Amino acid sequence: MAPAVVFYTAGYRYNPKKGVIERNGTLIVDSIPKGASITLNGSVVPERSPVTLQNVAPGTYTIRVTSPGYSIWEKTLDVRPERVTFANHIHLWKTSGPVFLVPEHVRGIRASPSGRYLAALAGDATSSLLIFDLSNDTAEFLPFSSTVATSQRVELTWNDAETAVLVRELPGSAYLAERKGSVQKLPDGFYRWDGGTLIGALEGEMLMYSVSNGDIRRTPLPNDVIDEQNGFRLFRRNGGTVLGEVRTPDRVFELPSGNWHFAGRISGYPFVTDGNRWLGIDVEENTREGLSFFSDDAPDILQKSGETFVITRTGGELWLTIIGRSSELLVRKSQAITGAVWHRLGEQNFYSTQAAVQALDIDSRNGRYETRLASFDEIDGMTKARNVLYIAGVRDGQRGIYRLDVE
């Protein structure tokens, strides 16, 4: 057998640019959906995804993956000698486009935990809460006793049992809407869910309301305590706010200036918020290390491989925070980002601007790949339920809620 053939079959190739003989590399391509067509630098690969291509000459390759009825994925990656290059988190998205669902002007759209219901404030001058049951496409409107200011930012959150929605103006009033009941304005204070219990930090006391049985409990707070949660307290001290544990009140973390209250725990960190900023404190560290981020809405959180990934948006910026590790700017746009949610596998996220819905790959090699999923005249908000995107906005002059199937 000729020496050149021996080298070739053993995985060696002559690199004319370098003038040397070097080992080949391996390229692994996988996609959702599977069975997609692949080209490398314009040349068709006979196999379809998933495929492991061995004996690939080292170099730079433009990889293009396509499937009928789905978006195109294309990226340039390097194949190195004796190395494996992975392009195995490719997701192609359906191109069927948005479907008009509800002819209603809404804002603050939010899916319930299981994805069965959508909640949103309805009307140009908001006077009711829309509850839309996705299992049978029926809508119910719960009237407010007073109009929610349309100029205010609003945040909607569901309880775990999907029986009630907390509506908060930021800043401003709070309302409790029970799905099979009515909407009531809550006493002045800061409110959050703890499972099925509504927790309120009021002036001088904590309020706990059980939605399931209607029980109400009130617990007085010491004069210098603003809020408490799971053994932690927020104190007034020297004109500012500090966080400490009830059992060790002398060990505290001084917070930046702001109207801080507890927002729950994320990956073991107690988080506080003033409505625009979220701050988490590592209470196990003697140094009391803090992790902070700005967000125009409650962050979307993903648990994966023992780590916690948080996606947040502020103005035209989209940020990724890995709890305990780092924060990174993913996207900066001239328009405000109106919604941001994780894809179920955590390799991509979806975000909306005022005019488009985008899918963004987290893989940063040679730039993060983006796919435009839909264009709108206007987008007020976006949420995800059972792997389907729901967009509140205007498309072709028609305002309402749209359904966008992406996989």
C-alpha cells in the first residue's frame, strides 16, 4: 500500500497551507428535529443529522442545517487536528407563523406554572383581569374594583396551585385575583407567593393568606424590621437597609439604597428586590458575597446540571447570570426587550423586542446564532406555556394575543 494511502486511512492529511502532515479532526452534528440535511462549506453531506463525521480535514467550516418547514441554522466553526468539534445543540424552529388567539388589548401577560392558563390585564383603561384557559380556549374576565394605572409597569405572578394571580403595580398598589372568585385590592405593602400562601410585608406586621382555605394570619414585626423570610430579616439601620439572619442579627449585609423586600430564594440565595433590581446574598460566606442584576420583570430561572441560570432583561439589554459564577450581556438592542424566557432544554432562549420574536443560541462560539421567529407591528409582552410562545401585541393591524408554535 502506498505511504500516502496509509497516512490517509490512519486519519492523517497533508496541510498545504502549513506544509505539514497532521491528524484529522471529528465533527459531530445533531439537531432537533432529527433527519435534517447538512452542508459543509456548500458541499452536501450524504448523512443526515445526527451524524459523526470522522477524518475531517482541519480547517474552518460553514455548517448549514436545514429541514422543510423549519428555520435554517448556519454557523462557522473550526475543526482542529485530533479534536472533536460539537455542533450538537442545533434547534430548528417551525416557520408556520403566529396564530391569532384572543382579540383583546392586554399587558403583563403571564402563563401559569403548568401552562394551562394565561393571565393578563385587559382593556385600554385596565379594569379587568383576563384568565384564558388554553385547554378549551375559553376566556373569563375578573373585574377590578378600581382601574389599574396604564402608565405603571405591572407584574403578574401565579400561585403554585394556579388558583390565584398576584397583580402588582411597580411601584403602586397590589391586587389579588382568585380564579374562581373576584379581584380585591390589597392593603399597602409588598407581596409575594410562598407556594399557595400569599405573603405580605406591611408596615409593622407580616400578613399570610392561604388561598386554599381563606385563613389569614398576622404577625407583628419589631420596630426596626421591614420584612422577614425563612429565618432572614431586613432591618432599618443608620438610615439604610441591612439583611441578616434572625439567629445572628449582628452579622448583616448592607444593601444599596432602595426600598428592598424579599423576593424568594434562588439556588439557596435569599433574593431581595426593589422592583427594578434583584440582589442575592451568599449567606454561607463570611464575606457575604452578593450577586445583583437589573430586570424590568421577574427573572426567568432554569435549573440544569446542578447550576442555576437566570435570564433577565432591562431596557434593550438581555443578560445571562449563572448563580455563583458570572453575569454576561447576551444582546443589546436599540428597542426595548419586552419579554424573555428559556427554552425547555436551556440551550436557547426566546426574547421579544417591540417588533420581533427571536430565538437566541447560548453557544457563543463565533457569535451567538439568532433566528427571527415572527415580526409584529408592536409587542407588549411575551410568555411561554408548554413549549408554546404567547405574544401580546399587534400584527397586520390586529391587536390581541397570538400563539406561536416553534417546535
